[in-house]
Amino acid sequence: MTQCEIDTQNADLALREPTASLSELKAIRGVYISTYGCQMNVNDSERMLSLMEMVNFAPVEKPEDATVIIINACSVREKPVQKVYSEVGRYRKLKARNPELRIGVAGCVGQQEKENLIKTQPLIDFVFGTDNIDELPGLVRKLYEPEAPKKIVEARFKHREPYHIETMVRNPGVSTFVNIAKGCDNFCTFCIVPFTRGRERSRPLQHIVTDIQHLVRRGVKEVTLLGQNVNSYNDDTSDFADLMIAVAEKTDVQRIRYTTSHPKDFNQKLVDVMAAQASKVCEHIHLPFQSGSTRVLARMNRGYSREDYLSKIDMIRKSLPNAVFSTDIIVGFPGETEEDFQETVSLVRQVGFETIFAFKYSPRPFTKAAKFEDQIEDAVAGDRLARLFAVHEEMAFRLHQKYENQVLPVLVEKHENGRSTGRTPQNKLVHFKGLPNDLGRTIPVRIDEAFPFAFTGERVTLSPETAVLS
């Protein structure tokens, strides 16, 4: 057994032992978690549920059935914070009827607001941050002790501790997320992530490979490697491209995806690995550019110019001519002029993004941009956002027409009422008339209609001579 394998085994054993005994909670109790935000928050909620099951709490579908309610919320934009306060208020009657009910707030909102949540929302019993998820069983135990503290706040970063976790997924299904890194060191002037997720830390490569091997044995066919900036992954001996090679060659997973990438860290080595491992690594690339204006990008502290971004797109397409791009965009950033906005629109057209995720700028606490004096009026930002979506909507219908009549490999993730649903390597959702045993299989489907958000198609049978899917 290698030292890496010993470290992995020790880390696994440590995580399988609850941080505190909950033996005093004799009956199985219900835990309800509501989740707002990114894939990282969704993955964190799955981890919380797994930890709570280990200490005799069963997931429930309705807050009315819960003994513990946890709101796991993102704070990248303003609305999720407002949602937390609104949701807590809806539990007032539940709290009055059930003195055993405990309400907690987690995620980036918990990390950001800490004690402020309890001061402004007396219904909240406990708050914990993004580095304290594995302490959840112990926090809950304290809440039910005879001499329980009235309120608990645990939101300390653990910057100096190694990032050793075990992937915990109760029912992984066909496709699942695997955390490879957390935190961010980029400090974009609009982004609160470094303050709510902490500094960058990467998991050891062998731990990730071992987790994926275990997931494959449980039926997982596709993994998405997850981090705030996967490209900056570094476990001292390996970078992200090395990790991709290891996952492709040392596991039997059929498909590999990753999110999210940062343009300044996207390099030729990664592109070469994607090309060499094309049978497993999906050709969909999510590469946020945020603004098409070099001037605005500098104010955002993104670390690249418009020209740099476009050169990265060219670099990728030379080796991966069939690469499909999606992106994130912010409009209405402080100081953005109409000319700056038009540069964003022109970049969208030039690259030909098949999918965009665009948002109005939202000032966040602790960030530099929140202090900029040239904030854009909300009505102006809203108008720009609407115009951007209109431009892309027209483009998207045209861009997706190329898929019609193509035969694409669809990895089926769900089968209900005679319909199978899955995704192509290009990350396109496809619905078609299916069979019960389709689940987990890759089915060749001829696309009948291709819309920006979903395709419909018909399964086909390929002869041995034509069994190469598009």
C-alpha cells in the first residue's frame, strides 16, 4: 500500500466517524435542506444529508416533517440572501408548534453573515460556514444537549489544513459531482467567493481517483470535476491536466466534465489532454468571460484582455474543432458604458456561444467593486441584460439547427412514462421515446428538433459499419 493509499484510507476512516456522538437522539428524526446557488452548494447539501443520515436523521421532503431545517444558500448575488430571510420567516408557525425544531443557515450566506443572521433573525438556532460542514453532526448534538447553548455560530476558515474529504453521495445515479478544489485566490473585484469559500485548496489527486473508482462501482457513468477554478488545481505534484489524465486512465468512468474554468489559467497542456482523451472528456467547455471590454475586464481584475480571451478560444478550436462553448456574463458593472456593453455583445456573436448565463451586476459585501462610485442604474443594467438575451436568443436557435438530423450519443440519466432523458457530450439535454433498461446506457439518438434548452429525437440502431457516433 502506497503512502497516498494510506492517507486516503485514514482520511476515509476519519470522515466515516461522526465528529460527535448523537446516541441520545434515539428516534430517527427528519432533516430538510433547501438549497440556493451553484453546483458547489448542491454538492454541499448532498454532503450534509449524508452526514445527517450517519447520525440517525432521515431526509424529508417537506419542512413540516423536519426536526432540523438547514438553508444552504449562495451569496454571489443579492437575491439569495433575501430568500434566506424570507424562508426563515415562513417557518415561524412551525417553530411555535414544534419546540424541538432547530433552524440553521449554511453555505456562503452563513459564512458571510455569521452572527448577523442570528441578530436579525431570532428564529435561527445555528449558523455554520463552508469550511465547517463536516462539523454538522457535532453542532446538532450540542443543540439537543440538556445544557444546550441558545445559539451556535461556527464559521471559521481552515486555510492551513489540508483539503481531505470523502465524496459523499447517497444516491449518485448516472452522473454526479466530485469536488477537486475549493476557494479562490483571484479576488475579482465583483466576487465574494474568496470571502465565503476561502483561499484555494486542492484535494490530493489519489483521493479523487479513489473516490471516482468507488462511484463507478456504484453505477456512476459520468463525473463532473468541481471547483471555483478547476484550472488552478494543484496538489503539489500534479496540475489539472495531470488530474484529467489520471481520471481518464485510472478509472472506468465513461464521461468526464468539469466546471468552472478561468480563462487566464486555461492552457495548451489541458487542451492537448482533452484532445488525447476525447473518448472520455466531453467537448463542452464552460469558459466565463464576464465582459467583452478590456477596460471593464481590467476593473474586474480578471487577469486577461478581450484579445487574450479570443486567443484562448482560437487555441482550443485548433485542437478541438468541435468544442462547444458556454459562458458567464455580467452587465451593468460599475463604469460600463454603452460602448463597453456593445463589445460584450460583439464577443458573444464572434465566439458563437451556444449557451450564456448572464446577470446584472450586484454589489456584494467586502468586494472592491461595491465601493466604486460609478455604479450603473438598475434600469440601465436591466435594459442591457434584456437586449443581450434577445441577441443571444436569435443566435441560439440558429446555432442549434446544425444538430438536427445528427445522430448523437445520449447518456440516459432518467426514464419515466416511456420517455428517456439524457445528455450528449455537448451537454445538450435530449428527450426521446425510450425503454426501461435505457438508464445508464449511451443510446444513439437522431435529433429531430433542436431548441436552445432541449432536443427531441428518436433512437436509432447503428450497423457495425456505421457505429461511430457523431
